[in-house]
Amino acid sequence: MLSGARNLKEKRRLKIGWHDTSLTGALKALVVVCIFAGVGVGILFLDAHIKKTTSVRKAIAVDLIGVPVWVSDQLREKVHAAIRADGDELRLDENTAVLVQRNISERVAWLAEVRVQTTYEGLRIQGRWRKPLALVKSALRKIYVDAEQVVLDFVPMPNLPIVELKGLLPMTKSPQPGEVWQREDLAAAVAILARLDRMDELTTPDKPLLSEIDGIDVSNFKGRKNKTLPHIVLYTKDGTEIIWGAELGTWGQHLEATDEEKLARLYGYYKESGTLLGGAKYINLRDPQDRVPLPIDKY
């Protein structure tokens, strides 16, 4: 009897020990599986993080296409600042192209009709650069105006002749960059400057006449101060008066020389003298004269 009882106890002890051993093994196996799983997830996360970091921080090339020679380094920097306006490094994808195009259009009035394309190495950016013709100064700020009367924020332009516009009536509202500044006296001055700029490109590109013009005065626009005096007068850098007269297209109403005659006379004098400076007390363009050589109509 005692021997049977001992055998029964031994069997129970062995059975319990087997269960303990099996449970311990299973737990160990589970721990190993969890460790490997954790390592695998960690590797995948690290790999994704590395890829993400690499894609965000990878520098991409930005290529500005068709930039005019007169665009200054400071203006280029302004465009590049707008490209990265959101503060993040650029990713090379279509979403970035859309974002950059929007940033430039909203922040840089100097560049119109902006198009941004992705290439294998970076971004290709092109558009129509607005060329400032007139500078307007007020007590608090300086602004430029282009041929379409679009306002441009002030950036030094050492490689471009820009004429100061004087005599505007006081501003009722300060125009913002990108806005079209609608006012008649401004439009009259800009129209003349645009005609001179076109003449320079066609006839005197190496030494533009505008480089010797300091200002254009519209204070007597449409004779608002004195109907007998010239409506528009330009001034050279040494103070010589260039009497233009009435705004473009209205010469007949005031019995003046035609706009084409005025241009021909001014550029004829400039080519003959080699300069507008120091050679005359004033240059009168508005009086009609016979046998004035007329430029081609496209001028």
C-alpha cells in the first residue's frame, strides 16, 4: 500500500514538472517571437524614417529660365525666398510644383504667367518678367510701375534705367504690388516711357537714351495748372528740359507735332550729339516742323 501511494505521488510530481517545463518553454518561445517582431517593426520604421528624412532634406536644383540681363541678384533672391516660403525643404513631386507656382504668383509681382515644372533633378521655373519703367516716391515708400501700370515693390535695379515720375496728384489709396494702378496722369507718363524704351531697344540698345533721363513731370497734365504751358516735360540728369507736350494721341487737339515727329526729332538729336547732356538749354519737341524724318510705323 505504501509503495503504491509513493508511485502515485511520483507520477503526479512528474506530470506537474512536465507541465511546468512546457509552460516555461512556451513563454520563452513567445518572448523570442516578440523580440524578433519588435526588431522587425523597428527596422521597418527606421527604414521609413530614413527614406522620409532623405526625401525631405535632399537639395533639389531650382532653374530660372529666360531671366533678363537687367534682373539684379537681390531680385533673384526674392524669387528664391518665395519658392521656399513655407519653410520646408522641397520635395521633387508634382505637389511641390503647384505649391511653388502659387507662392511665386502670390508673393512676387515681378514675375507674371509663372509656370513651374519638375525635372529629373529639380524645378524649372519660367514666366514673363515685368520691366519697371517709372519710379514713384512718396514720404513713406518707393514703388515701380511697368508698361501695363502694374505696381512693383522697390528693389534696387542698378542695371536698368528707371525714370522718376513726378507731379502726380496726391494718392487717395496706396497701391500694392501686383495691382494695376489706374489713373490718367500715370498712364500718360508710362505710355511715353514705354515708347522711349521701345525706341531704345530698336535704335540705341548699346547706349539707351533713357539712361540719360532723370524724371518725367506730369504736374500740368491736360493743362490742369496752366493750359498754355506744356502738359508733360522730361528732364535729363543734368536738368535739361525736354518739352514733350500733350499726352500720346492728342497732338492734333493742341496743334503740336505728331508723336512720331517728336520721337524722330528727339532721337535724331541724340544720335547727332551723342548725348542729351550739356549741349542745350532745352529741347522743344512739340512745335511742328517741315521735313522731319519720320521713323517706321512700328516705332
